Amino acid sequence: MTAASLALAVPAGVAPAMADANFPSPTGETTISSILTPADVEKELKKLEQTSRFAVDVFTLAEAGTSVNTSEQGRDLYVATVGTGPEDVWLQGRIHGNEPYGTDSLLTLLKDLGTNGSSDYDLLREKYTFHIIPMYNPDGAEANIRHTLLWDDVTGSPEPGGNGREQRVDLNRDWTANGFAAKESLAFYEYWTMVDPAFGVDIHHQGLKKEWGTGDDVTLSLGISLAPGGPTLPGLEGGAYDVLTRQMLVHVYDQLSKYGSINMDRYQVGNGMEIDIKGGVVSAMMLGLDYQGLNPEGHTNPVVFFETSGNTSDGSLGQKARGKSVRQNVLALKELLLGMATGEVQHEDPERWEEIPHQPVTGYQTDYAGNIPVQ
Ligand SMILES: [Zn+2]
């Protein structure tokens, strides 16, 4: 029995499989006061650094030595590392400031990696060094908005664009040859070039979603920002990422299907359209973007993303949903990481990606060529 299947034999603290996958709820009420702020994250990280049994190192990008190293409004950008393994793993959350639970989920994982002495966590710490970014977008988090605002340090107010209005940057479209409009982007990009991770995970939220064909509530969507079999991914690294990213999410799907409170499908953008964006942070990682000569060796790494259903703007993130939402992300992270460490992921059948519920694919929504229909 592998470490991963041993861990699953006793799913302590998890609801039995007869529970309905019924969170979040359209009648829930979002309590913004329970959502972590940049100050909360800093405090929690420093506490974990002090109290963890296994070494947790918490630092700012200024301390890491990137040339740009704060948010637009001057907030510190935090990373925590844990583990002593030779392979680096990139885990980021809350690049969209109004998508909160990536932060909670990564802080929970960091706590587990820092304190849990079981064989599963021993394996993860021995195999990997984790670079955990619980809050990529602290300005957006503070304001509970998706974007960051370009900021004028002199006036201490938003820097107006040509039309005189404030300029909002979606940090998950800003890693392009013509991008890097926001400081956060260049800061984390330079850190990525210092780390050269082996793989990564990015955690988001989506609105309330029903499963195509059944109408069941979806709690978690599994995504790849360059669509498998699409215009881009099969051409990268001889097709290796087209295979491995599907194996990663097939593994998560299998492991989490055992929990009745979780209902998964594939992430799609509507009407059967798959996402195929090049400017997303994790897409640029897979593409091996070399910006300002910072990645001359053309390092690339595969990344997948999770989308928890519910967000702060439609009022669907009540307290009951919070615990379940965070738990499903932590479970998904742990199973994916263990599966990578044991090699189970690499033995999954990538074609089983088709078995994960989804609408038949009609095309690709891109940020470089509009919508491309399936041929
Ligand atoms: Zn997002």
C-alpha cells in the first residue's frame, strides 16, 4: 500500500460519503470580516515560523532579493518555504484579491507541512522544498477586488491612465512580453526565475456552478490554463505537459471523489469553451517566458489550478461553506503532492481526463487570438 492510499484509508474528520455536495449556497451570506487580510497573513506566517516543529522559513521578496519587491501600494509580498527536498514546488493563492480561500488553504497546508510527523508529510518534506505564496495580491485582498490598482507613490493615490481613470490590472493576465504593468508581477516573476520550480498549483474561486448534464452543484473545478489537446499545450515540451497536467487532475479527481461533500468537474468558461490564455502566470510558467532576460535558460514547469465555487461578490461564502471549501482545497493539494511524490500521478491514464464531468468542447477562449472553434 502506498503512502497516499494509506492516508485515505482513514479520512479522519471528513464527512462520510452520503453527504450532499451542497456548498456554497445561493442563500449563504458572506462575512467579509472573517476573510483574511494582509496583516492577518503576516501574523499567521510569523506564528507558524516560530511554532512549527519542522523548519518553516518566512520572508518577503525584499529579503529574497528581487529587484522589485512590493505590491503597487507598497505592501510586502510574503513567501514561506518548508521542506528540504531537491525539487522545488510553487503553490500560490489569491492572485485575485476577492478569491479568498486559497490563502486559508495554503496556510493550513503550511501548518501541516510544518507540524505533521506522519510518513506522508515526511515524504513530502524529504522530496520537495515548497514555496508557498498564500496571498499573491495583498492590495486586491485588502480592497476585496480581483485586480491590483496601479499606484502613484508620490501622491499616495491611484495612478490615473490616459482617460483619467484608475488603472486596474488583472495580475493573472500580466505575465506577457508586453505585460508586467504591476509591480507584483515582476516581483513574483523574478522570484520564480530564482526558484525554477518542478511544478505548481494555483488556487482560485469561481461563481456558483452546476454540473453540465446533471445540474448538481459543483464545489470544485479542476483546471489547466492552456487547454489539453488545445492550440498550445500539446506543442510544449514535446507534449509532456499535455500529458502530465491531465494526470495530475485525474489523480485529484479520483482521490477526492471518495468524499461525498465534494463534487468536481472540469473548469470551463461557458458554452463548452476551454480556457487557453498565455498571459496567466501559470501559463507563462509552462511557456517558459523569458522577460527582461531573467529566464535565459528557458526554464518551464507544469501547473494546474483549482477553482472553489463561491465568491465574495455574490454573497455565497457563508461560514458553513468556509470550512468545507478550505478542506477540499487542502485535500486536493495533499493528494496531488503525495501522488507526485510517490509516482502515482505519473502512472495515471491521461485520457481519463475525458471522464471528469464537462460540457462537450466547442472551442478555446484565448487572450491572443480571440475565440478559436474546435476544428
Ligand atoms: Zn481567479
